[in-house]
Amino acid sequence: MKKLMIGAIAVVGLLSGPAMAADIAAGKAKAAVCAACHGADGIAVIPGYPNLKGQNEQYLVTSIKAYKNKERNGGLAAVMQAQASMLSDEDIANLAAYYASLK
């Protein structure tokens, strides 16, 4: 029974994770355009802009997708909506993984 329970937990863990690991190097390359506002190292260069360095990966994915889907509005959301509209789901995952990896 104990082995069955451990096996079930392992299967659930594998199924709940992303189907494919994000590519941090690809995220770094894609982040070049983000650097103008969020800094080359993920520390914002413009007051009032968020730092992305070390941010929670899932939060970044959710936020970028919300901009892409025009679910986030106000402030400079139009800028982020335009940028996010050009990103694929894979690009978003890679960017999120990259910024989350920065410590």
C-alpha cells in the first residue's frame, strides 16, 4: 500500500508540472527587448516599473498572459499588451524561467 501511494504521488507530480521545461537561455535572448524598461539584469531602470529579477516564475507567466489577453489594463498596460502580443506561450515560459532564475 505504501509503494502504491508513493507511486500515485509521483505520477500526480509529473502530470501537474509543465509538459516541457522552459529554456532559460532562450528566455535571456528574448529578454533583450525587455531590458529597455526592466533592466538588463531584471532591475527596472525606470522608476515605477517592476523589477523582474528573481520574480516567481508562475506569476510572470500569468501576468504576461494577462497582458497578452488584454486582461490587465491601466497605467502603461498598452505598452505591455503590445509587447506580450508578439510572444508565443513558449516565449512566455522561457522569459519567466529566465527572470525567475536570476538571483
